[in-house]
Amino acid sequence: MLIELKDLLAARPPQTEKSELQGQLSNLTRWYEQNLVNLDSDNIDGKIAPRWQAVQTEIKREFKLLSTDILFFSSARQNATKSKRLESISDRLDKLIGYCQIMLKNND
């Protein structure tokens, strides 16, 4: 889902609609809650549990910041500003993809 949103932004940069981004964010949030929030540190190696918890905290933080970035993108009027906001969203998505891969990998 994160990769799909990143691809959407790459294909249609400043023309991306606010409602489309918010819908994607809603889908991402649902996916996150279904797949990652419920992961339990009891099922992983004790050596990596602190790191696992730190990554989960970062994911929550990045989701909140992504939501803010989308809000700022939605309010931008000039294409230059929209492009900068899209860059921020893309960077945030890259971080989230990396964090989610860590979470899912360590839970196998």
C-alpha cells in the first residue's frame, strides 16, 4: 500500500487530488492497524525487542507526520509548493516502507 501511494504520487505529481491522497492515507492507516499495530513483541527475540519497539514508535510518528504533510499539500496553491510537499510525502513514504519491512521481517 505504501508503494502504491508512492507510485501514484510519482505518476501524477502536483495534479494529485486532495481527496485521493486522503483516501489513500485512510487505507494506509487501516492496513497499518490491521497488520502492524497488533504485532506483539512477546513473539520476537528478546535481543531485538527494544529496537522493535523503537521502530514501531517511529512508524506511528511517521504516520502522523505523513497526515500533516498531506494536509499541507492539500492547502498548497502553487505548483512549486505542491512539488516540495510531494517530495516530503515521498521521503516519508520511503521511511515508512523501510520501517514496515523491518517490522514484518522481524516478526517472521
